Amino acid sequence: MRRIKMKRVFRWNGWSVGLLMLGIIGGIIGTEARPGYSARGRHLEQLQETQACRRCDLEDADLSGAQLQGVDLRGANLNQANLEGANLEGANLEGAILTQTNLQGANLSRATVVEGQLGQAQLQGANLTQANFNFARLGRANLEGAQLQGAQFLSARLNHVNLAGADLAGTDFRSAVLNGADLQQVRWSQANFQGASLREATLQGSSGFGVNLNRANLVNADLTEVRLSEGRLTGAVAVGAIFADADLSGAALNLGDFQGADLSGANLQGAVLSEILLMGASLRGTNLTYSYLFGANLTAAQLQGTRFSGADLRGVLFRGADLTEADLTDAIIEGADFTDAVLTGATIPQV
């Protein structure tokens, strides 16, 4: 099998010297006579020589700065290993154990980490572009500022993960679980969260367009000042979620459940909200001009100062809602139900 020069493959402080010494000792007394020659040492040597070490034991190994492009580490144990700054581009880490592993600044672009275990792993600033983390477990991992463009996390578990400031453009999180995750200030244009669970996640100030959140679970999530223009939230469940001052212009929220949600001050101009559930929701000062709310339920909603001018409000239920100072100029209100609604100072067209 072709040997690869050590200096081209590994750049590890101390490790290369240690391996050389092991080789010298082995030449004198033989491998079998070395009681201190651990399985880890043999596995490191195997990795250096063959670029492959399936199911190897590399726990606590110092591989910082290592050049490991394309290596085969399927099923390997890298628990608490140090891979800071390592180059794992295109590596195969399917089923590998990377719990509490240090991967800060590492290059995992195009790597395969399917079903990998990365609980509490440190991935700050890492490059994960186009990597495959489908079905992986990353609970409480730290990916702050990481690059995830085009990566795949299909059905992955990322509960309480830190993704603050990360670039998620085009990333696939379909059916992933991100409950309690920190996604503040992420960039997520064209990211796909269809069917994902983001219960109690924090997404404050995140920005992007065309994000797919169809049928996503956003219960009690915080999306304050989020930028979701042209976003897709059809069938999303966002009970108790916060969208205060969010930009949802042109977004699709039809068939969603937003009961008790806070959308005060949000921009929903031109949005589609047909048959949405907004009972008890707060939309104070919200911009719903030229939006489409056919058949929506806004029973007992807070709509003080809300702008509905030019909106399609046919069949909307406003029962018990507070529309004080609301503006419905030129809105279409055929079949709308204002029973017990507060209309003080509201501008309502004649039917």
C-alpha cells in the first residue's frame, strides 16, 4: 500500500517525533515486547500509513492541525480528541464518536458524518460547507460562527445547539430537532427547515429570504426582528412565538397555528395568511396592507393600530378582537364577523 510522507499528511507538534521513536524502539526490541505500545499508538500509525482507520480508538488523541483530507474514520472513537484546525475535507466519519471533541476552526467541508455522535463538540468557526450530518446527534454542540452553507442535517438532533452567527445559506434541516437552539443572527437564505422542530429556539435578528419553515414547530420560539421576507411557513405551528418587529413581507403563513403569538410591529405586507389561527394573538401596529387573510381566525386578537388597507378579509373572524384605531381602508370585508369587536376609532369600509 502506498505510504504517504508524514510531513505531508500530519503536522502535529510532538506526535511525529513520538511515532519516530516508536519506530526506532520497534526496530530494536520488536513490537511484541513493547508493553507500553497502546492500541491508540498502533491506530495512529495505521492512520498515518493507510489514510484509513475504521473503528479505531483515538480517544483523547492530539490531532490538532492534522492534514486528514479524505481519510476513512468510519466508526472511530474520537471522544475528547483535539482536532482544532485539522483538515478533514472529504473525510468519512460516518458513525464516528466525536463527543466533546475539539473541532474549532477545522475544515469538514464535504465530509460525511452521517449518524455521527457530536454531543458537546466544539465546532466554533469550523467549515462544514456541503458536509453530510444526516441523522447525526449534536446536542449542546457549539457551532458559533461556523460555515454550514449547503450542508445536510436531515433528521439530525441538535437540541440546545449554539449556531449563533453561523451561515446557514442553503442548509438542509428537514425534520431536524433544534429545540432550545441558539440561532441568533444567523444568515439563512434558502435554508430548509421543513418539518423541523424549533420549540423555544432563539432566532433573534436572523436574516434571509426564501427560508422554508413549512410545517415547522416554532412553539414559544423567539423570532424578534427576524428577516423572513418571502419565507414559507405554511402549516407552521407557532403558538406563543414572538415575531415582534419581524419582516414577513410576502411570506406564506396560510394554515398556520399562531394562537397567542406576538406579531406586534411586524411587516406582513402582501403576506398570505388564509385560514391561519391567530386567536388571542397580538398584532398591535402590524402592517397587513394588501395581505390575504381569507377565512382567518382573529378571535380576541389585539389589533390596535393594525393596518389592513387593501387587504382581503373575506370571512375573517374578528369576534371579540380589539381593533381600536385599526385602518381597514379599501379592505375587502364581505362575510367578516365583527361580533363583540372593539372598533373605537377604526376605519372600516361600507359593505
